[in-house]
Amino acid sequence: MTRRVLFVGDAMLDVVVQPLTRRAPTSDTPSRIQVARGGSAANLAVALRSVVGESFEVSFAGTVGDDAAAYLVREDLERSRVLAHLREVSGATGVVVSLVGEQGERAMMSDRGVNSALRYEHVATWMDDSLAHLHVSGYTILDPHTRAVATRLLGYAHSLGATTSIDVCSVEPLLRAGVEEFTDATRGATMIFANEEEATALAGASEIDSALASLARSWSEVVVTCGARGALVRHQGRDYSAPARSGDVVDTTGAGDAATGTYLGERLNGRGVQSALNDAMFAAARVVGGLGSRGKRRD
């Protein structure tokens, strides 16, 4: 039986803008602009696909609108050898515009479009005894319209004997939704992924060591990316770390997704925590060296 890894999250189109001169408030500003398929869970699926080879069937489930962006999302996933289980509804596919700063940092303006129309029945159709792992995006958990869907999917995956993972995705929506609500909706998931800001906010801690210890009480494998300082893992009472491998930073968009997808893929391949974490840092470095969530990767 072919083993399946299923990712659930927002179907998005990315528009990444890097101004090349000082912004002209009322006129044109020369810029580098890239338009591509985005979405955290979809990025993870593509990164994992390149790691696991043919050992697993990799799928993404989400909701798209009846527009051209939906075609671009589907075509890119299929070109990346990720099976696209997309429910089409009337409306606009989600779009995020990322403005890239001089140091590679980015500010994101998001319109989630029809992603709130995700339905449990659509996703559960693709879940059976072949499911090895389910990953649910934090955006799905943070949205009150789809939070219960995420919880049901995680429970169903557990009943099928699959491992599960979640990521926090964004600190401001986390604070708006509420830490307790997020924790209650996801308790029992095997792994959690977060960046340092998200981890400390979720744990109610002032520094990362305390956050790791706190989060490990709810999730058995905690993975935290710390930007230029690399990444940390707390697993079965042991701490692991790996330094960042970045050279010149052009754009940090998608670096965390590349690290998460690579780490998860290597763990599903049976690799140890330290080895998987090291590979994750190299994957993130390839992404920050280019513009957009693909960076310099060759998927």
C-alpha cells in the first residue's frame, strides 16, 4: 500500500514585491515582482516532496475560488508532483502580497479569499488507512470558521494510526484567536512547528528555553526556527540545535516553510532529529538566497 502524507491549509497566490529604489508614494517605484503559488501548507508539501522521493504520495487539500489564481495554484502543485485536492467555490482565491525590505525581512498583506470555506467532508474523503501523516496549517486552526474542521481532521488521523503536525504560522492571528483556543484545538498532535516569536507567545514565555519546556508538555516534538540563529528542537526530553546556514539574504519569504517541510520529510524518512534539523537549515538557506518562497530551490 502506498503511504500518503496529506497537507491541509490555505490555497494562496503569492505576490512578492521588492522595491529597487525609495518608494514614490504617488508615482511609480521600480521593483522586482514575482507572482507564484503560495500558501504555507502547500509550500511545506512541495518541500517535503523533494525530500521523500517516491516513498510517499504527497497531497494538498484546500479551497480555491472560480478565478485564474485557482488554475495557477493547481498547475504549480501538479508540476511539483503534489496531488491537488482542491474544492472550488464561488469567489476569489486567497492572495498575499509580501513587501520585501532592505534586510530581506517582509511585511505581508493577506486576503484569505475563500479559504474559510474549507469543509471536513472534502478533506476526509482523502483520508484512509494509507495515511501516514497529516499536517494542518495554523491558518486553518486560527480561523474560527475552520478551527473545528482542523480538530476533527487531527482526531480522525489519530484514529487511523497516522502521526500529525501543526504549525502556528503567524503571531498576530494567534493573539487575536487566543492561545488557549489554539492549544485546545490542537492538543494531541505529534509535532508543532513555530518561529521564536510564535513559540514564546504561545507558551506565554519571555525566552525560548522556557517556551520549549512549556510547549513540550502539550506536543511531543517541538521545532522552533530562530532566524539567523538557526533552529531548536525539544523531543522526548532532549534538546537539539542547528545553526543557520544562510549567506546573503535576499528575501526570507518561505524560509520557515522550506525548513519545516524538509525537517518533516526527513523525520518521515526515518532520519534522526539532529540530521533532519541540519538538512532543514540548508533548505532554508537556499530559499533566502532568492526572491519569493521558492528562492534558489530546484523542485
